[in-house]
Amino acid sequence: RGPPMRQPFWLKRSSSQAQLPSKPHFGNLPKSFFTFITMKLQKRLASEALRCGKGRVWLDPNEASEISMANSRHNIRKLIKDGLIVRKPIAMHSRARVRKNHEAKRKGRHMGVGKRKGSKEARMPTKILWMRRQRVLRRLLRKYRQQKKIDKHLYHFFYRHAKGNAYKNKRVLVEAIHNKKTEEAKAKALSEQLTAKREKAKAQKLKLEQKKAEKAAHK
């Protein structure tokens, strides 16, 4: 066996030395302290009159003696009218800090590596980005077709190319449409020029043949 356990220090004193705790002394407290203890009735009546909870009822501490004398609804209503009993406003849950934080996040603050939860794909799936891009491009193509800027053949051409991931954004698609229309206009102008040249050559050939025929007839 080990050594005997030491006695706690409070058991070492003799019974004569032990001091019992003295009774609480309320001599220094103001009289309003005692009146507020018995304000349950006034709070309950005030909460009913003000149509709110007891926690929202404010009793004027300077007029505690007068409020404690009010023991009827009529007296409580009179005190409410005088402004000795007031309904406190609802404690608002301010969103000012949230708005400030969201504004900073829109600028790119608080979005570093340490603030990220989840993989890149989980945070913003590539499928969602693809769907958004396709909808933007297809909306533009529909708009151009309705405005007669492109015909149904061009619409189909660009629709299929958009699905084939040829255009990364709307600007690139608009540029592609512009270039395609320019190329088509050039091709059309060249074909018209060639047709005109052919017609001219044909007319000249016919004219020469007529002249030859006239000469042969005169001989």
C-alpha cells in the first residue's frame, strides 16, 4: 500500500474555525431593484395590450414605482399612452455585411484556393457552361434569321458548326457570319461578272458571224 491520502485543506480546520457563509446583504441596492422583481403582472398585461411578447416590452426604470402600482389593463393602457411602457422594435438581422461580401466576391476577392470547396467540375460543371454557350449562339442565329440577315441555308450551316464547337462565344460567331456573307457576296459578284463576260463574248461572236454571212451574200 502507498502512503495515506492527504486531507483537503478545508477539512484541516477545526469546527470552531469553520465559517458559514453570511446572509446576502441588499442594503446598498436601489429600491427599483425590488420593484422590478414584481413586474411580471405589468409585463404580461402590457404584452397583451401591445400585442407582442413579454421580451419586447420596455418598462421605464425611472418610473418603476408608478408602473408597479398599475394593476389593471386600463392603467397599463394609460402608461403606454404616456410613453412609460413601450414596445421595442424587432431586432433586425442586417444583410449589410452580406451585401458587402457579395460585392467583393463579384470583383474576385475571397475566391482564392483557400476559399474553394469542391473540384472545379463540381463548382461549375462544363456541361452547364456548354449549355449556356449553345443557348446564346442559337438565340443569336434565330434572331438573325427572323431579321432576314441570314437565310435558312446559312442558319443551318452555322447551327451545325456551333454544335461542333467551332465558335467559343457570340463575338466569334458574329464575325464568322460577317465573313461568310462577305465571301458569298464576292462569289456572287464574280459569277455575275463571268456571266456578263460570257454574254458579251457570245454577242460579239454572233455579230462576227452575221458580218461574215453578209460578206458571203454580197460576193
